[in-house]
Amino acid sequence: MNRTADQIVAASEASSEATVRAGTHPTWRARAARVLNAFGVFMALVLFVTISLETFSGQVYAEGSVYARVQLWVCIYFLADIVLFMVVVPERRRYVFRNLALILLSIPYLSLVDLLSLQLSGEARYLLRFLPIMRGGAALVMLVKMVVSNRITGLFIAYLVSFFSLVYFITLVFYVFEGGVNPLVKDYYAVLWWASMTVTTVGSNIVPVTAMGKVAAAALAAVGMTVFPIFTVYISSLVQRWNQRRV
């Protein structure tokens, strides 16, 4: 997700440089990008709240869920957002090629499944719900990089938000797939305990029994091993800069 966001930011920066060379002030482009990304973040928050409410209310596999209808309109906005970015960026083909992942994440797959009458399991439909949220996460990363002037701090905040978002989504998946099957997963609090032990690679007494639960456990451990070193590097850089200012 962060890599995709970096690609969008790079494309936007290239567009701004081209505008400067043409003699046009690029401020309106930067403002437009911020507004679009801010709306993208808001749409992702709507999806975030909706999927959480349906998950904890036990309506994950309900027909005609509220989330499916909300996701359709959010995805329409995401696709319109991409079209607007294509208008701003001069090299449209290159933009599409470099940001193909974002375009794929903006497609309303649940609506397409219903429209084409495809037969998918409830578990598969639940996993499809997370794709547009990832698109919103990319918008959040871009917005943070645009608003925060310090590049290192902006990257750290982006990684921090991505980390907690991924951990939360993985706990939702684990709760849905292991709940009612794994006798140790009695409630969401047990999942939080499992997540806190797994992400730190300490290990938990809760062992997944489903295939998707095992995938979630492996993914969570990988996220922890990848992100925690970034925290260490950032704190070390802060201490180093603080020591340099004291000298």
C-alpha cells in the first residue's frame, strides 16, 4: 500500500514540475490533490466503521448488507478520483501503468459479484470488503506526506497508521474465521491478546485451526518483523538529531 502511495505522490510531483517549467503556478494542483486525498480518507473511514459494526454485530454473511451498498458508492468516488488525477497528470498512460494497483483496489468487486451472479463463499465475500479500504489507506499515506513538511516524520506517521490499520484488519479476519471454530477464541478480546503476542513474535497460546487463521497469523508476524525495525530507526534518528543540536 505504501509503495502504491509513493507512486501516486511521485506522479503528482512530476506533474507539478512540468507545470513550473511551463510557467504556471502549481499551487492549485497541490490543493486539489490534498482535497481529493482528504475525501478519500473520509470514504475509507466510512468503510472502516461500517465493516467494524457488521463484524461485531454478527451480520458478516447477511444478504444485502449495508456495507455492500456503501462500498459501491465509495468505489465510484475512488474511480472518479482516479479520473481527476489523470486529468492533472500529463502522462496519462504512464500514470495508469504505475498506479494499476490503486485502480484495481477501487473496483466495487462485491457489486460485480452480485451483478454477474457469481457464486462465492461468505468468507471470500468478506475478504473482498477490505480491498477498497486499502485504497483509502493509500490516500491517507499520500495526505500525510503532503501535509507534514518533514519527510522522515511524514514517512514515520504513514508507516504508523499503516501498521495499526493492518493489525486491526487482520484481527477482524482472525475473529471472523476462528470465532465459533477455535475454542480459545471466545470473544474479540481474546483476539487482541493473540494479536499483541503474535505481532511482537513472542507467541500466543491461541493456535489458529482454520487455513485463513493460519494465513492471518503468518501475515501478522511478518508485519511485526517488518515495521518494528522502522520504529527503532526513527527513534535513533531523533536521538541523533537531538544530540547534534546540543553540541
